[in-house]
Amino acid sequence: MPLHGKLSGSCRVNPALGDNSGCMTPIPQTLHDWLAHCERLHPVTIDLGLDRVRTVAERMGIRFACPVITVAGTNGKGSTCAMLESILMQAGYRTGVYTSPHLVHFEERLRLSGEPVGAAELVAAFDYVERARCQNSDEISLTYFEFTTLAILEVMRLAALDVVILEVGLGGRLDAVNIIDSDCAIITSIDLDHMALLGDTREAIGYEKAGIMRTGKPAVVSDPLPPQSVLDRALEVGADLWRVGHDFNVSGDKQQWSWAGRGRRYSGMAYPALRGANQLVNAGGVLAALTALRDVLPVTAQAVRNGLVFAELPGRFQIVPGQPTLVLDVAHNPHAVAALALNLDAMGFFPTTHAVFGAMADKDVTALLKRMNPLVDKWYFTDLPTTRAASATELLQSWQAQNTRKDASASTWSDPEAALQAALAGADPADRIVVFGSFYTVGGVVKDGIPRLQAKHLPAA
């Protein structure tokens, strides 16, 4: 059964684990070394299933006494978590938010009251996971994601939180975070991604994401056209379904927006600080979840308004002022890139749009390029620092195979930073540079901080 209920105590030491220091010698001492250890443990990168990770969690005594909100979906998970976090912090709650992947530093995956966790806390938790998985010489193999998830849950367990927010890494039903019984499930959107693991239809993928629903607990579905599998799963487990267009609604004009749901209404609100038309869908789901949890996590209308205005999340249609304008977006599947294209189109006229693009090899690269081709005049394809990525040359070949624009150009670069500098060198101050395609792509240009661009005026042709 998934884990929930009372904390098992504030002391890290579990006597049942014994005094062994883990399965390997020497014991890693730094966060970098622990992460390298996690990468070597399991024969495959992704191994969906809960038996192994649940067994280790039970040995560790991981439980939460506070409300838990779990967020799944193809896109919009990170934004939903950020808005929940911001509103709940404005209401005075001590929050813990687990999201993945990170842009630059692993510590970004866990925020405690809005701040990234410290490396020292993670190192201690990694050591505890290692001892738990090797208890009594009964070694349990864990994937990188499973091991790191347990370490993060352990840090959260010790943090005396008022609310825990967990973002699903992949799917939902068999994702490691699903060992925790949530008090509210949110499903943001459902589209085709990770099809080799989750299925090749929205129905199949919806079933996997609906696996985070729990009997008698609120299940918020903010996808306006959810697969029938999601609705069937809610009925099957007896979840309290909150469906957009049925149990809550959003509406708005150019100046403000409103939300109405079961017994509560918010009117005349400023639009969320997170940019893009798609964020209103995410905000609607957030308010539905908070309304469903109002008896255990009451929030004021002012906390809602302030929280939406102050919410921050790097890399989600993030517009960086400068000359040229810089747009950062981790969009990496057709659904997310379609939203990015609409948001770019709504920005108005730019003489030339430059795109720095790097992507994983398992993505539908052709679909991503086709959607963005009408908007992009100059492409800068980049290698990424992972074996899962398509090479810049492969991306260029994919673009050439379907490009029909004679006025467009493309080049290849060794890393995102080099690609950005090339785009800057070829840009006029009035142009726009878009960096997208992967967390690695955006992370590669913000690793030393958010760039502030200042292009020279190009000589007339």
C-alpha cells in the first residue's frame, strides 16, 4: 500500500537498519559523488514499478502527517506546483515542493519554503537511503530517479512541513512519487509523450496519469477534453472528481479573469505572473485543488491573488528583457511546443526570430520543427551533454528534410551557450532569440545566470 499517515519520528536513525554504512566502499562524501553512484546502480535508466522503491521507503519509515498534493500531466506540472507553492506560502504555510528535472543544479528539485534545499541535507539523506536499500545485506537495486526521490522525501519528512507538493516524474501509476498517498491529485494535461513507456494513445497515457487518484480524495482534472480512461478511473476508485467545465470554470477578458467552482468564486483577478495563455488552465486547476482542500488548508482570497502574481518558475515561457529579447522555454513535446508557438505569435512583430534548439532523440523532432518553422528565420541546432540527446547534425538533417522556406537558415553548434552566442552575433537588437527543446537546452544557457543580451546593430545588407 502507498505510504501516508503519521511521521515516524524526527530522528534520522532507524535502529532496524543497523550500523552498516551502505553497500559500497568508500562511501560518497559529496552530492556530486552520490549522484554519480545513483547513476551506476540500476541496469536501466527507467524501470517503472513501485515494489522496490516502496520496500526501501518502508524500511526508512517515510510518512507525512501534513496534506500531500500530487501533480501529474504531460505539460503544466511545474507551473501548477509553482502556483500552489506561491499561494500557500502567501497564506503562511511552510511548503515543500519536489519537481523534476532541474535546469542547472540538482538542489533545484526540492524547494523548502521557496528556497532550494542545501547539499548537506541531501548528502545525509542519500546515506540513509543507501543504508535502507542494503539492510541486512538484502540489497535492492534502485534507479537514479527512485534513489533521489527517496532522498528528497526523507529531507521533506524531517522538515516539519505544513504541506507537501509532489510532481510526478513520468506517468503516474508506476512513478516513484506514487508510493505516497496524496490528499489531492491534479492532472494538468494529457497528450502524446513518452509513448514507448506510457502507451501510444491519449487513452493509455490518461490511464497511467489517473493512477495518482485516491478513493474519497479530490482529483482535479484541468484538461478540458480528458480521455475517458481518466473519468473511468475516477469512478472506479471513488475519487472526488473536479472537472473543468463541470465542477469549476475560468473566464476572463484582456484585463482580468475569474474562477468559479463548488461554493466559491474569485473575481477580477490579475493574470498569473507565469506567462502564456496556457497558464490560465493551470491556475484554474490550482484554485480547484485549494477549494477542495479548504477544510485542511484554508487560504484567503488575498493569498490567492498575491500568490498568482508572485509565482515564479524559470524556463516556462520566460521572457528576458534585452536587445534582442530572449525567450526561454523547456517545451519538448508537440503539445508544449504548440503552446510556445501561440505565445510567441501573441508577442507581436520581430524582424527576425532566431531559435536555439536541442532535443532528446526519442522526441518527435519533425513535429516540433514543423510547428515552429513558420516563426523561426534562423536555427542554431545544438548538441546536449547527455547520451539521450539527438546530435546537432541529426537535428539539422531532420530540419532540412522538411524545410520549405528558402529564406530560412540553419547551423550546428557544440553546446547551447555557443549556439546562443552565435545567435546573438547574428541578431539585430530588435530581433528575438528563442531557446527551447529540453531542460538541457535552457539549462545550458542559464548555468551562469540569466543572460542579459546586448546585440550590436548589424550593418545594412
